[in-house]
Amino acid sequence: MSFRRLVTTLTFLAVFAMATRVSTDTDTWWHLRAGAWITEHRQILASDPFSLTRFGEPWVYPGWLSQITLYAVFRLAGYAGLNLLTAGTVVVAFAFVWRVMEAPPLLRSAVLLLAVTASGVYWSARPQIFSLMLSGIFVWALERWRCGHRWSVWLLPVLMAIWSNLHGGFALGLILMAAYLAGTAADIGLRRLTQGAAASTGADRDLRRLIVLAGVLVLSVLAICANPHGPSMLLYPFKTVSINVLQRYIQEWQSPDFHRLEAQPFLWMFLLTLAAFAAAPGHVGTTDFLLVAGLGYLSFMAGRNIAIFALACAPALSRYLHLAMVPLLARVKMGREVSPRIARVVNIGLGFLAALGVVIKISSPLSVSVNEEALKEQIPVDAVAYLRENNPEGPLLNSYNWGGYVLWALYPRYRSFVDGRTDLFDDELLTEYLHAWRADPGWEDILEKWEIKLVLLEPEAPLSLALEWQGWKQLFADGQAVVLAKP
């Protein structure tokens, strides 16, 4: 095993070990319920069958393919299957990025592991993990296009057609293509302004490359329409980002909290990239600047965009960091070379020890008991079990964060009042829910409107306290949740 291959092996063993962890979160469960419904009914969901408040309303969601995939994996392999699927998509995403990074092996490895660490805030068993994987493939294809390999970008319309059936993050693919197109066009224009007639050399070739990418971008937009909902899917990203409640109350849509350690690797990567830009000889490519500035801006606006920043900017960081370090590396004196036979034995031994360490590390998140304990920290499992066993009369008003698990564990006996499908509930209903949860003036009218007879809420929720004061009967209570019934 060569040194280069050893570094690659160790790097991706580390990526796999980092990515193999408990991957379920509160939204995983409504995706699993949707996947189960699609599988059982053998048709794509076009209206909502799950909620109390939006039952029967049109529901346009671009994730049916990922939902049946997640459900099939969970049904066949349980928590371990979901965790391995999530880890596998992370490895694939960064494997494609690795192939277009320009630097010596150790520097590539350090940059990639920093990018992986920064993107970790995004990993969960949800359709968005497929957006991460496809973003990595798009970066690979676009970087190869920039290096002159024109054929790779013709894969993108096909991938976009798949992406529009996996997750609403397909807009990221369009953003990446637009950045490469605009950056390359700007570089050509600047070259002509500064070099004049000398810039005509290769101008026709550059123009043909731009036309190719522009055509691919148009075809990719058209490919988005290849889904059960047709051209209406083109408007889906705009609808999602227009929901004000997302930015105000949902953490992943808010600016990163840099007091939290998990958000800081993004900041390190962003600052290190700016430093590499400043220290590298020559000018910074316009495409690289657009990627770092544009995706950095989006990441500062919403933490969920950090992963795409880490993926797309890793090649630029490795390239400029290497250029900045070339003078330093030239002064480093190499030690005495080890014989190839000894080096091969040592490398194989190190690879084996690393693989053994990975096996030991991932054994914990593959354990059912570890996943169930993690679930109990997120979800009031005992309260939900009480409802399932005793079936008190509904309809039910549930906490937003628990709506997905209500659908998974209690549907069809109970429907959710709200859950993580913000695109379905939109600002009107989510605001109504928040008024009720906070026990704002008029909360009684909201419960009366929906004929609520049962609530599943946090004990400290203002509505819980208001209902207890009005004499609602406490059916279940622990430190995590309270179940109250109308008298």
C-alpha cells in the first residue's frame, strides 16, 4: 500500500467513523410514516392524510423517493440501517469532492476532514442527506468541467431529475451551476478587458464551454419537472423560504450560534479560506470567490446551508492553501527514505489498525439500545406509549417537535395537530399553533375551533399550565411531557 493510498484510506475510514452515529431526529418519523403510506397504498402522496388541521389539503413534496428508501431501510435493518445509510451518503459526497481537490495527500486530508466536521450539523436520516450526496457529485462534475472535461456536466440534468424526487434541496444544484457559469463568464470578460487582443486565444473554446454549461443549466431546470407534481415543483424552494416561522423559530433555518461548538468548524473553515485567498500568489478566481462568498452568506443566514458550503469550498481551500504553502514546503528537508517493502508493511498495518478502530467506534451507534436511549432524549416515548395503550378520546393537540413521532407511533388513531411539514402548514396555521402553545389571548377559541379534547405538551408549556388551571385532567406526566384531557 502506497503512502498516498494509505492517506486516502485513513481519511475515509475517519469520515465513515464520524458519520456513523445516531441519525434519527424529530423529523425522521414523519418521513418514515410517509414512506410507509406510499409503500402500502402504492401511490404518491398528493394530499395530506396525516394531520388534523390540513387533512385532505394538497401536499406537494419532492421527497417520495427518499421516503420509501428510508422506510425500506428502516423496515429491513432498523436503526442500524438508517445510521449506515446516512454515513454512506456522507462518504459518497466527500469521495467525489476528494477527487477534485488539488493538494498533497496530507493537506487534502486535513482540509477534507475540516469540511466533514463542519458539515456534521446537517447529517440525519432525512431526505436532505441525499441532497448532500448529490451536491458532492455536482461539485465534482462542475470542477471537472472547469478543468476542461466537458462530458461530466451532461450527467447533471439526469441527476437533477432524480434530485427533484428526493428532496427540495435540488435548488442547491442550480445555485452551484449558476456560480460556475457566472464566475467563468466574469473571468473571460475580465481577461478580455485586461489583455485585449491577446485574450482572443482560446476565446472560442471558452465560449463553447459556457454555452455547454448554460445548456446544461436549462436542461436541469426542465428536468426538475420530471416528478409526480410536474412544473409546480419549480416553485417549491421559493414557497419554503417564504415561510416566516421557519426563520423565526426553527433552529436549522436560523443563523448559526457560534457559542455552540458544533457551529464553529464552519467559522474556522470560512476564515481559513479567506486567509488562503490572501496568502496565495496570484489573483483569486471569480468562481472560487463566488462560491465562498455566496455560500458563506447563505450559511451565515441559515445553519442548514453550512454543509453545502463545506462541500463546495473544500476544493478551493485545498487549492489556495497549497499555493500559499508551496514556498514553505520547498524548504522542508525530507528524511531518509524507508525501503518500499518496510513502508508497505507499515502502511498495511496502520490501515488494519484504523479499520479495527472504526469497527469498535461504530458498534455503539449500531446498537438498538443506544438508539432507543437517544430517542427518549428527543421524544416523550413513555407518554406516546401511554396514548397508544389507553386510547383516550381525541382530537389531539401535540407539540410541534413531537408531531412526526405522533404520526409514526399513533396514526391513524391520532392525527398530528402540527409536525415538521412546514411547507404544508405554512405561516397561518403555524402561527395559530404558536398562539395556542403560548396561551396567548384567544387560545381557547383555537382549541374550540379544532375541537381539541387531548393535548401532548411539555410540562412547562404555557398552554399546559393554563389547561391545568382550568381543570383539565392529567392522564400522564413525567419530566418530559404531560398528557391532559378535557373534563
